[in-house]
Amino acid sequence: MGEVETIMNLTKYICKIASGSYGTLFVKDEDFEKIENSFQVYRIARGKMEKQKEWIVIDNFDIITHPCN
């Protein structure tokens, strides 16, 4: 099981046991190589995780991926 699948399963489990949870999950979209730094977006609300139709491109990806000093 890969990292993405593990995170997805964990998020689904959290939705199941904590139905009041909410948030947004961004998954790096490795399949869409045409646009660099693209992410698939999942909305978490009321015990459900839903894949959004839109994906997002993050301009400051280097800031996100580099560790804090």
C-alpha cells in the first residue's frame, strides 16, 4: 500500500469515527503531468469525504515541501 492510499484510508476512517470532522485534503496529482504542482482536492464534511471536480495548482509548492528552519 502506497503513501497516498494509506492517507486516503486513514481519512476515510476518521470520517467514519468522527462524523463532526471537517477539512480539506490535497493529494499531489502525479497522473496529470501537464501542469506542475497540481493537486486533487477532497472535501471532508459531516462524516463524508468527497472528491471535488476541480483540481488546484499551488504556486508556492517549494514553501510547502521544504522543512521549516
